[in-house]
Amino acid sequence: MGTRHEVIANALQVRHTEVCARFTNYRLELVNNESSSSQFPETINQTSTPHWNKPEVWLESEIDCLAALAMLARGDRLLETTSNNPDSNQFLLELQKTARDPEERFRLLSTRYRHPLNIGLSSEEAICEHLLERLMVADRACAQQHSIEALYEPDLLLKLNLLAIKSASCNDLRYLDSLNYFYELIPMGWRPKSETAWLLITYLVFYARALEVCSCQIETCA
Amino acid sequence: MSNRNLRVAILAHSFSSAYRIFREIKNGDNVDLSIILSPSPHRSAVPGFSLNLFRVFVGSVLTLNLEGLRMLASGKLILLSKQFDHDTSIARLKELRFDIGLHKAGIIYRARTIAAFRLGILNPHIGLLPEYRGRSVMEWSLLKGDPVGITVFFIDEGIDTGERIVVSEPVDVSSYGSVAEAKGYLFNLDAVFFRKALEAINSGSPFLLNNGMGRRYYVMSNLFTGVVEELLRKKAG
């Protein structure tokens, strides 16, 4: 491994350790009130983060997006069937109209990605690019000019979850770095107040997974 | 290209930043060079205008360099009372009939402002287009092991998507031991690269095509910036 790859891999390893520690802290605080979340493991490390295969075709799940995210983060396998891709161009147009309506964006995203692994399909590339831009331009600016609390929590957390899954299924470092950026931006003391606060925990699980995948594939990522 | 001098205006918010570019280009062949200052968007228009006028006078006296005053008297230094995208500024820019604007103002221009220049507005971007669009592109190039460089291109309303690339060259930053030093070096090459771009236009060199196939990059995290810092430190030895 060359010097550059070594330096990157070391940084990813350090961050992975930090993310695992933060996961443990958040889990203690956030999951106690959530019946479903109590099933999250007490700790995560390199051998216990959930693994999944990047789908080749569109998958349908019988449970909703949030329940599916919780299951994936716990390492459970979703019951799934295959299906045809729904139109991604039309969906992107609808998504672009929600610039000032994060609640509607949350609804659209959670409806389309009932099976969250579909975000890694090549058909979703333009949608991922749009989500990355929203996160790193509009959301970042809002959080830095005001505070993280100025953002609509469920939308922010769902985007972070989906982009973390995307990051673990591609070798594009921009996605991983958006997770790095928000990990640094979100204050340690921030506790989401919405019913979907536990999405902060699943985000950390998927982020840890993305860091591991990138560490293993560093020579193709960078 | 015709023998007529290119009418070129440096677009800036402060005389000192524009004058650094002016000094590099002023002796170039076939270039008729001016400076246009507008108030910064972060200041109200009238104080911004007054502040620029004040700076030109005080700066000229303190440095015993009367060029600013001479330019003002000869009409080569133009002070706008509104920002570049304001209707009255655009009308004034059209009257002045410049061929090219040189971007040295910290703003994103609207299409109407860009269209006020016959050929457009040139931007020195510290990344190699078309691949490296957007923010932190020097850092991203280093992180990915690609060459660092500068691209001078005619802007459009998008983020580094202007189709006409005039100059694109790799630049060695390996002797700089930090991101701030390397970036500072690249940013300070803007005047040199503007001169190269104007020479290329005057010589009739064909434009390269920014085919839009590159990726847009975003502000880099502290984690990856730290990686780039370490890579630069190791290279600089």
C-alpha cells in the first residue's frame, strides 16, 4: 500500500473508532425510550457492523423505510422480492420541487426507499447526486449559519442514513466525506427531539460500515 | 483575431486586489485594461462606494503610487455605486462595451451581468476542469493522487460549468507543507494565469471544451483535510 493510501486508511481507522464510541454513547441515551431500538447491539466494531450485498435489481420490502433501516442497522435480513425500477427521472423532478418543503422530501424519500438498499443501484445515481448537493450546500449552510436544530430533523437524518448506505456501496469518496463532514458538524451534545431520533444511531452504524468498506477498498476509492 | 485591442476590465470589490492583477497585465500586448470596483455584497452600497474612493486616495498617498488617481482621472478606474448584478450596474457595464471581465469579486454572477461582456467573464479556478468542479478542489486532487492545477475559463451561471476553457495547466505544489500555503500559492497565481489566458485569446488559440463530465466537489471535512495536510507535509519533507 502506498503512502497516500496508508495515510487515508489510518485516518479512516481512527474515525471508525470514534464513531463506534459515539454510537455507544448515543445508544444509551436515545434507545431507552424506543422499543424497537432496544434491539440494537450495545456496541459496534469492525466485526459486528452489518454487512449486505449491493443489490443488482430493484428490491421490494413489506415493511416501511424506517423499520427497514432499523432492521438493516441491527444486521437483520429484510424479506424482499424483486421488482422493476420505478421511474427515477420523474422522481428526481418531484424531489427537486421540495427544496423548501423538507417534510414532503422526507415523505417522498421514505416512500421510494422502502427497501433502503435500492439507493445503491446505478439507476439512483442522479438522485444521490441531488441529495449530496442538498446536504452539502443548503443543509450545511443552514446548520452553519443558524444551528443544526434549524433543519428538519427527520429529513436530515434520513438523508444521512441513505447516503451512508450509498457510500458503502460505491467508491466515490464524496459520499463518505459528506458523512465525515456532518459527523464533525453535529454537536456532540445534540439530541434529536423527533420520534425518529433513533435514526441518528442507525446513521452511525451505516457510517461505520462505510468507513470499513472504504478502508478495505482504499486502492480503488482513492 | 483582429488587431483591435481587447477591452478588459478587472471586476473587484477593492482596489488593492484588482491592482495586483492590473500590474501583471498592464504591459501586455493588445490589451486595453481597466478596473471596475463595486461595493461588496456584505456592505451597503453607499458606504461601499465611499470606502473604495477613500481607499484609492489614501492608498495612493501612503504608497506614493499615484496610479490609482491617474486611472480614476483617465476613466480607467470605474467605481460602481451598486453591486455588479444590479440593473444600474449592468446598464453601465453595457455602455462601457468591454470584451472580457476578469473575476476578482467574491460573488456568483447572474447571466445578465455575464452577457454585458462581449466574450464573457474569465475565472481562474484552482482545479483542473472538467474533472474538478466546485469547492476544495485542490485538496480533493491531492487526496485522490491527481495533478493540481489552474483552469481559466469563461463562466456561466453554473458551478464551474462554463463550456469555454482558455487555459488549463498543472501546477506543482509539492514544496508547500500545508493546505493554506499551497492554496495561497495557487490563489496568488491568478494574475499570471489571467495574463496567459489573455495572451491565448489574443493569439487565437482554440478554446478547450468543458464537457460537463466532471464531478462537483464540496467543502472537505476536517478528517480528509487532515489527510491532505499530512500528505503535503510528507512531500515537502
